[in-house]
Amino acid sequence: MTILVITGTGTEVGKTVTTAAVAACALAAGRSVAVLKAAQTGVGPDEPGDAAEVARLAGGVTAAEIARFPEPLAPGTAARRAGMSPVHPLDVAEAAAKLAAEHDLVLVEGAGGLLVRLDPAGGTLADAAELLKAPVLVVASAGLGTLNTTELTARELRSRRLDLAGIVIGSWPDSPDLASRCNVADLPDVADAPLLGALPAGAGSLAPAAFRTDAPNWLAPRLDGTWDAEAFRRREAP
């Protein structure tokens, strides 16, 4: 796995912190890592974006972004309103391929969900993943409503014959409710893909050294971690 595309079932589900955890585990395994933000929205020219946050938490990664737009909107909308050139799927694929020539692993983080539009033609992160022939990791929320958005995302990936690497719960609550606990069993079922991790709520607020130490405890061996999905399911089952 040289390139891994990381998307979410929506916004604010923990994509960036999950990307940082995957990067930290890969670095600990001795691999060189680059992180590419396809389109950064909602930050000013001199403000740190998501790729910089991944670098802060994970450590020695190459952080890159293709373009940034000031308003916190879908990339295509944000580009149009700013009078700027949009990011196209081919731009994402070319940038990721260039980074892959120099790194063991490239993590491509999207904006929002899989089908958020990048450009006026309707190009999406899914189109970039198709061009790259790269597996896609889906970050999902823990609670009520996540089964529908996760299954829709999984179905779209399969309709495009893309490899769904697995699901990661982006923020597991300290006191999970009944829906969250049931979803541990139901998420891999509706996605027809393995559950590959669960990040504790507030993981992104940890000091970088603690984040890097703890990250393998949150992700499964396929993502260079030690997290045990079956043990987690037994512990959290209602």
C-alpha cells in the first residue's frame, strides 16, 4: 500500500486526527510518510491547515496541500466564491503520484465526505482514488446516524470498483451510549469491510509525544497498530 486515500462519512468525524494516527504508526514502523491535503478550506494564507496538524501530531512527515480557499465550504464552492482556480481530481492524482515516488506511504486526505465536489465538473475525491487505483479508508462517527452514511459511502466505493480498506471510528466517546456500542458490531456489517480502529475522543488534544506513543493502540495491525477489533467489540458490546 503506497497510497492510501482517507475520506470521511461527513465533516468533523475525525479525518485529520485519524490521518495523523495512521502517519504516526507508519513512521514508528520505519516508513517514510507524506500527507497530501487535496483541498484545504476555511483557513487563511498564513494559518496552519490539516496537513500541518498531521505533521504536528505525527512528527516527521512531508506535509503538502494543493490549494487552499478562505471560506469553510465545499472546495468547489469555496474556489468559485474566492474567484480562484479549483482543484481537479487529476491534480490530486498527479501530486500524490509525485510524492509516492519519494515516500513509502502517501496519505491523501479529502475534505468532508467522499462525493464533496472539488470542481465545477463534479470531480470528487472518489475520482482521484480511481485515477490512483488506491484503497480508501473511511472515517466514521460513533453514534446514531453513522450506519446510513457509512453504508452509502461503502456502496459508492464498490460501485466504482474501489478497494474499501476498512472503517475507523474517528472519535470514540468516554461514555458511549447504546447506539455507539451497537455500532461497533454493525459498522463492519453495513460496510462489508473490517473495523480497523477507534480513536478516543480528544486524541487530537494530546501532546505530540503522547499521541505518537498511543497511536498504535488505536489502529489495527493492517495500519501498523496493535488494536484488536474483536477485543474492542467484546468490551463495548451492550
